[in-house]
Amino acid sequence: MNRSPARVLSAWLIDKVPRDHWETDAAFRRRRRVVGAVSVAGAGLLGLSLSTRPDSPEFYGLTLGVAVTWLGGSIASGPLHLGWMPAGLTYRRPVVVPVMVGAGAFAAFYGAALAARRVPRLRRAVASVLQYAEQGSDPLVLLTTLANGAAEEVFFRGALYAAVGSRYPVVKSTAVYALATTTTGNPALVLASAPMGILFAVQRRATGGIQAPLLTHLTWSTLMLRYLPPLFREPVPEHARGLMRYGKRKVRDRSANVRACPSRESGC
């Protein structure tokens, strides 16, 4: 039987699948203590990581340290759950739908980025984040981006979501997520954390686990990293392009001379 788009969307993001995540009061209090300590430590490291130079050992070390902090704190806090999605009369692990949601979120942010380019303060804020991608090593930037995206979901939609209790967990977990992002001092990141935090938390609420928001986050981050930097790349003036071509030609000539005459003792 065909279902309306509204009914399909409801099944994906609104209707809650059955789950049994009961834990004792002692375990719940312990989870809260662990999550509170890790929230402070991770937020501090996050702010510190984006105060370092792009493509520096400090940047890669600190960003990976942030991911390890989120992930380690999540594991220490207690049991985590992957979650389920309805599939007819049964349930399955969420895979395709979260990826589609991530692509849709990217499309919305790409449109917002086109508008943000016209606002000087937002343009500078976005460009200051994207400089880490522009000036960094592509494999290392991708690694740190995906590691942090996955670790954030394990912590904020896993450990922290379970620690805030059953009253308004979407609002509470998103508020803490946005608050942690404020340590970066970047308004663009803080603005992005609110709608994405709500989306991830709604997925967590509907599926009862972290797999759906994790896949959505990784899809969104990968597309943002691939397609957003060119939008905020400053155009290079014609005279500067000429100097760059001249510099590259000089480097090629020098390299050719070195290959032809590797040392002064060779008598070249």
C-alpha cells in the first residue's frame, strides 16, 4: 500500500520505534557524572583546536584528541544503542534514509552558504573554518572531520541524550551541543549547530539509537568539506596569478638544473 510523503516522513523522523533502555538509578547518576565531566573537557579541547594554525601538528593532534574525548567518555558512561527503523511489519537498522537526510541537509546548507557569502561577518566566519580544509592535508582533514563527526554523535546523541532524562531530551541535548560549539568563538559554527543538533536529536528520538544521526552527520560533513570551500575561496587577481605562474616556472627550472647537475663536485 502506498503511503503519503507526510506519513513516510513521520515514520522516519517523528514516530518512535519501541525500545527498552531502562537502567538503574545508580547507573543513571553515574552516566550523568561522566557526561558532565566529558562535556566540559571536550568543549575546552574543541575551542583550543580551532585556535591553532591550519595544517599544524597541533591542529591535527587536538582535533583527534577531541574525538577521542567524546568517544572515550561515551563508552565510559554506559551502554549505547544503534537504533531501528520500521520496515513494513518488522524493523531494520537505519542506513539508506539517514544518508538521504544528510544529503538533503547539505543541499539546504549549500543554499544558505550562497546567501551567507553576501554577509561580510558570516563570510569571514565561514572562511575562517574552511581555511583548515583549504590549507590542510586532504587525507588528514577528512580523517579528523569524519572522526569528530562520528564521535560527536556517539557522545551527544548517545551518552548525553541518555543522561538528560526523558523530559525534552531533544531540546536539552541540542542546547548542550550548541553550548559546546560556542567555545570555538565562531558564529557560523554555532548557527549550524542548532538546526543540525535538532535534526540529529530528532533522529535519535525516532530510532532509539545513534546509527541514524551518525550516518547523517558523516554524509553531511563529507559533502560540506567537498563542495563548500570553493564558494568562499577568494578570487586571485590577474597580476597575482601571473606571479604565481612565474614562481612555479622558476621552481621547475631549478628542479631541472638539480637533476642535470646533482652536485658541485660533478663538474657540471
